[in-house]
Amino acid sequence: MYLCNDTSANIYFQLPNCFKSEYSEFIDIFLKNKKLIPWFPSILIGESYTSALEFIQQVQPKLIVTNNTGIAYEAYEKGIPWIAGPYLNIVNSFSLLCLKEKFNCYGSFISNEISKNQIKSIVNPDNFKLYYSIYHPIILLTSRQCLLHQVIGCEKNRINDECIQKCNKSSSITNLKKVSLFIEKTKGNYHCIYNNNNFLNADIVTDLPDIFSSFFIDLRDVKTETKIEMDKSGIIKLFKNLLNGNPDSKKELNQIIHPSTDAQYKKGI
């Protein structure tokens, strides 16, 4: 929370997949921290989806980011400006036009799976903001099933609501190509598998300088092989230096955040 007062950057807070048991606590967090922008995950099912709708009603946010289309439609119905999140995988101009004209979308992240040349060909609608995540852990899979049972064991033979709400464990596995993958289960969230290295793309800032309204960095504490040798305030300042054209900032970022990958930005789909 201290980052809200420590930087002029917009600060987003991702809500968990299931937060019914801590609903009041999350309401309180956002009412006391008006600078926080709610970020809704892809998967919200049953009571969790209902809680998310009640959260919107109680908090009345001025802007949201959502990877969930049900929440996007609710924001559209209520006249709340909403940004299409990166997991919606927007890759072309027609998708952007549809979001704006059919659902009054405020702006959208462009997929991290497409290359520089593919991004360059996208036509942005008038008065529509484009976003791009230049640093984040790469999520490969989200599952409601337990992915840790066969890896580290558990006394339970089936997953239940208590597992979703309270389990907080992590581990790693190695695939047939000898590459490590990281499994994480945090309180209130489903199981996730992450790539071994985080995504870092500092080149896009100078490659495509006039396309994006904002660049995004993910500062969640997700354990991968990528090491970050600086606190979060320092990381934000380094990325600000990059946006301000500091000639040494790209080199510094690669030294502070390592190892990393930007393979999809070069390869595309």
C-alpha cells in the first residue's frame, strides 16, 4: 500500500479468484486507498462472481482493469470506465473497435504474444487508450484442480473451499526439456503454473514510441528463476528512467532483473 504514496505511477491491486470470506476487508482496503485501481482476474465463478459484483457496487471505482468478460459487461452496464486486461489476448484492430463501439471500453492491453511488426500494424480507434505490459511473470496455466498434490503431497484426497481460501504453497517441476516450471497456490486464488523466466521487454519503449498510452509492470511476489535485486520503489524509478529516455536505464534493468525473456516479442504468432 505504501507505493500509493511513494510514486506518481498508477497502482493496481489484483483481487483474488475467491474473496467471499475476506469481502469486507477488500472493501475497506479500496475505500481507504482511493488511488488503488481494482484489477479483476480471469476466473470468477459462482459466489466469487457475485462477490465481485457486490464489490463494484460498494466501492464504485472510477476505473477498473478486468480479464473477466462478465465483469467487463457489468462495468459497461454501470457506465464504469474499464480496461481490457492482458489475458483477453487482444491481437488485432477489429477487436479494439468492437470493445470500444459495442462495450464502451476505455482502453485495452495488447497481447504479449505478438511481435513488434504485428503490433505496429494495429490501428487504434480514436480516443482509445492502449496498454502494454513490459515486465511480468509469465503465467502458463490456471487451474481449479490441485496441481501440488502429486508434487509435494497433501493429506487431503480432494480439493474443497477451504483449500482455495487458505492454502498457500509453492513448488517447482522440471519438464522433459529440463526446463523448470513453477507452481504457485496463494490464499484465495487457484493454482497457477509460471514460466521459469519473467518477461522483460524494454525495447518496445523506443521501438514503438507513439502507440501506447501507458506501460505496465507487475510487482507481485511470484517466485520464478528471475531474480530482482532491488526493492519495488527502486524498480519503479528504473522503469520511469526508461520512459524518460535515460540511456543507461535499459542496461540497468537487465542487470537488476535477470534472467528474463522477450522471445514472443521477437517471434510473434
